[in-house]
Amino acid sequence: MGKEAEAWARVLEYSIPEKDAGLRVEQYLRRKGYSRQNLTELKKFPDTVLADGRSVHMSEKLKAGERLTVRIQEEHLPQSILPVRLPLSIVYEDEDILVVNKPAGMPTHPSMNNHTNSLASAVTWYYKEKGVPFTFRCGNRLDRDTSGLTVIAKHMLAAAILSELTAEHRMEREYYAIVRGRVTPPFGTIDAPLGRKPGSVIERTVDYEHGERAVTHYRVVGEANGHSLVSLLLETGRTHQIRIHLKHLGFPLIGDYLYNPDMEFMERQALHARRLSFPHPITGERMEFTAGLPEDMRRVIGVEDDFDMERKRY
């Protein structure tokens, strides 16, 4: 019994209200945020969905007052990420999600030229050491040289709901960026579609003819040492969106080797995912996390910490 219990990554229970009586199990779970792929995965294993303790099929109709139990299985899902022992700055963790403050220089996923320094490898090691079945699923991927907050789903249902929250623009992401000069106007919205840059497999560019809609809201937080600290809220999440949008505005990020190789003060793009806010994928509770500016960005604008930013009225 102990070994069987350890196989379940998460056990969720629902009490069926009168208004949902008569719904098929599949219909009820879809309303709870389970994706079609989630339901397909549940069907692969025996006794993953129970009504009052008895195994049920997805087509069975539910009754008011029944206790529906869903046991999510993870240990047999494919995992090709190499676990590597790396520093991991954990901001928050519960049974469903992990929030991490990713350092600059660490890619989210392994790549052809980087197999051992990814966030995925670090988190996979963390759960391997705990003996917990785990498949890496990131809710908001950050570029290698962007620091800050990212949320990771600990099981397939959390991953599906986080993906839905992102698609529905219900995951609020605030970034801090540093650019040269005084940004004018000091606040506004950049609405410029983005597409692949011709001749490049990596770079993106503003493309009003073929690009996908991209919207960034910005405001200047403060100015110091000939630079501006800018707060940015993403309405969409296109590849390199902030980097291209600020360049389009006329104020590219300092240290951006790809779009503005201005390396005088920083050797990576001055971009930090400062705040992340979203409804918890399982409980629905509003979650909000913040991560202070990293040392290299603080140095450029001459502040010691976030309290120093407040004192200087950033």
C-alpha cells in the first residue's frame, strides 16, 4: 500500500454539488481545468479516478454528494533531462507549483550547447534527491540571460491550468529593464506585431504584415546615472517581446548582445522578471511573488537594494 501511494504525484478530491449532478466524469473534470491530454493520461492507469472509492469510467454520470478522487500519476512520463546539482533559489513551493528566482546566465531548458546548466536540470535534481516523480513543465519560460521569477508545475494538471492562465492573459508578469537615457513618453503601450527576422532562426523583429500581435505596457520607475529603470507588463508573451519593443520605442536594453550590444555597464540584457501574479492552478487563490533586482542591475542605477530604490523614489 505504501509503494502504491508513493506512485501518485498528487491526489485531488472533489465533492460533487447538486448543480453538477448528472455530468459525466469527463465533463466535470474539463470544467475543473483538466485538458483533453490530461484525461487521456488518466485513462492509461488503473484506479486513477474514483467515485466514493470505486473506480469509474470517464463516461459515468456523477451524483450529488459523491466524492470524486483523482490520483495523478507521474512516474512513467518520459523525462530526458539530465539532473544536475546546481544552486536553486526557491521562492515558494507547495504540492502543485514551484516558484524559482532564476539567475541570469541559466537557460530554462537544456540546449545543444548547454546540457548541464539549465533550470530544468537543477529542478530535476532537486526532486530526484527528494525521491519525488517529476517532469519539468515551466509556466513562463525566461531567456537565458533574463533573471527573475518563473513558475514550474509539479504535475500535469497544474501545467495545463497554468498554460490556460497564460493563454487567457490571467498570469500577470512585471519585468524591470534598464535602458540608456530618459524614456519619452515616460509611460504608454507598445502595440507592435512580432515575427521572425528574415535570414535568422533566432532573432525576431517588428512585422506589421506577417507578425503576431504583441502588446507591452510600460512606465518609467526612475532615472539615475544616465539610465532609466522601466517597469513592463506583458499582455502577450512573444519571443524576445520586451527586447524588441523597447528597441522599437527607441530605447533598447543595455547589454543585449542580440539587439543592442551595449556592454559598457552590463554583459547581459538588463531584464529581470520582478513580479509574478496568478490564480493558484488548484485552489484558485490569488498568488503574488516578487524578486528584488539582482546586483548587476542595481549597480547600474546606483542602488543597494529594493529599500534603497524606495528611498530614492524609484
